Amino acid sequence: MKSLVYHGPMDVRIDDKPKPMIQDKEDIILKVTATAICGSDLHLYHGVTPGMEPGQTLGHEFMGIVEEVGSHVYEIREGDRVVIPFNISCGRCWYCNNGLWSQCNRSNPNGEIGAAFGYSQSTGGYDGGQAEYVRVPFANTVASLKVPDSISKDEQVLFLSDILPTGYFGADITNVQPGDDVAVFGAGPVGYFAVMSSFLRGAARVFSIDHLEPRLSKTKDLGAEIINFDKENPVEILRKETKENGVLCIDAVGFESVGHTPSDGGNSNNSNISNSSGVHDHSKVSDPIYEPANPIQVLEWMCQSARKYSTLSVPGAYVSAYDKFPFGQMWNKELSIKMGQCPVKKYNEALLHLIETGRIDATKIISHTMKLEEASKAYEIFDKKEEDATKIIFKL
Ligand SMILES: [Zn+2]
Ligand SMILES: [Zn+2]
């Protein structure tokens, strides 16, 4: 079967791999009908993610038709159409029992974070869904979101796998309430859905900060007030517009940020990156092709523009290999911070209902619909932000 496989930094190819088989009685084999490239796939593509090894099939945003079920799968059956969350959760450990789906204690043997599809050994080494077929473990839990017949097109619901719930999670963990002013850093797909979700929760004003105009024009269409940080200082504008009260802040960027005020002159001092030791240590990046110029650019902007006593929301991905942190500023303003992988299952049913009833249209973020065979080209386009790429999906 065709699979999009990681060979090394900036090198992903369509390879012919054996079709996956049921390995456990709770597995299913899913025939993928639609899948997408995520911004966080670019961290893998750049070779800056710990535990990334050649041979891994990428892709954690996908949906399809159940082709085969293991003997202990009772929630779904052959022929069901399902959207799969990127988190892999067992459904029975303490974390899963408490709805903390992104921190399942059993699905990832390799580290302290919950497992995910197509996302390196550090999140369990599971093959992903940018392929014709994928094995979905713990299917009673993971594969339980069935798509109703009223949804005719995959792209209406595909983003329930990650970016739509992740955007909503961004608004939820900073606790956007009616009348709040919100700043969403990054106008990529997660930023787009964080803007949409902030308005859904009753925000008065939502500011969208980026420097890519095609992306800002999409968040502007949602009603956001846009700030291009190539032209304006976002912190000054946010302070002025809110009469110094500050905003609720959502980081929809993560550690590969770009900006114009690096606190260290752009020279990152990540000595722990080059000192990687031990082939089985999945927490280190063994051979990065570059180091992020200032991995905490967005955190600095957020600390400077946040409303006092507020909670910084960080759905954007960070990697411990690049840690640096503005702790003093946070202490002074008595800020809290909430972050991490979105527990997709917490939100996807409610968001599906909003799609079903026409309150959310998730399709406008799509800029390219391509064939899986074109995936290497698609990664290049998406990485370089060519052709005004905002979101690329593959239909199989
Ligand atoms: Zn994603
Ligand atoms: Zn679990």
C-alpha cells in the first residue's frame, strides 16, 4: 500500500509498505479516505523532533471506513465511517478514566507524554494515516466517533481529528468567557480554529497575529482584528487597544516560531541538543538540521500582553530539548499556564454536532486538495508556504 514515509530531514516519500494487520484483539484496520498535513508534521519534516526515525509513516489527521475489526472490538463494526483523534488512548488507565485522553499511561511505552499516530518514537512509534490503510489500536476508545449520514463530504469533519478540537482547547484552557478580549498568536489552521472557538464562546474582540497575509485574511473573514508582526509590534497594539488591560493569550505556534525581537540575538544556546547521548533516549534531538532562532518568542509576547491573573493557553507544540522560559514575568503578573496535547475526545462529539447543525463550517481553511501520490510535493509547498497554502488535505 502507498504510505508517506519519513526518510530524514526534508525528505519524505511515498513508499510501498505492507498493508497493516490486526495485532491485538482491540485493533481495527481503517481504510483511509481523507487525511491532512498538520503544522506539527513540519516539526517532524524539519528533523527537530526527538525520537524521529526513518521508516515512520506520518499522519495524525485522518478518517476512513472500518475495514476489519479485532475480536474484542464492540463499539464499531466493518463499514462504519469514523474520524480518528490523533491521541491514542487505552480507555482504561487512570488518565483515560478521568477523561485526560492526551496523557494515557499505557499507549506510549517510550515516554511521559501520551501516544499519537505518526509522530516519532517519543510518542509511541505508531505508524500514521497518510497512507491507504492504518492500524488503529484500542479501537473501542480511539475509533468511537462515527460520522452521521447527513455529513456528505469528508472534509466537513476531517479536522475533528486534531486542529478543530485543538483550536477549541486553546480557547477552553484560557477560559474565554463572554465579553473577553483574546489574542491568538499564529493564524495557521489551529490559530484559525482558536479564533473561531473564541467567538463561539462569546469573545468581544479577537486579535489574530501572524505575518503571512493569506492566513490573516482567513482569520479576518472570521471577524478577527489582524496584526502583521512584520509591520507592527503586536505587544504595543494589544496594550493600546485594550487600554492596558491586556488580553487572554493563545499560542497557536509552538517552538518553531519566527519573530523580530529574539531575546538572545537569535543565537540559541541549546547545548543539550548537540550533547545527545544514547540511541534509546527519545527525549533528545540527535542531529538537528537547525535550531529554532528563538523558541520562546510567542511566550515572551504573551507574557508582555497578557491580562493579569489570566491563564496563558499553549496548544502549540514545545519540545523539552529547546526549553527556555520567562519565569519572572509570569510570576510578577501572577499568570497561570495551561498547555499540552489537546485531549481530542473531550471535544469532538460537541464539535461534530456544531458541524452537523451548520454552526461551524470547517472547510474554508482548506487551500489544497491533492492526491496522496503528490505528498512529497505537498510537504514542500506547505513548508515553504507556497501557493498561499493554509491547509493541504489528501483524498484517497
Ligand atoms: Zn495535527
Ligand atoms: Zn489510557
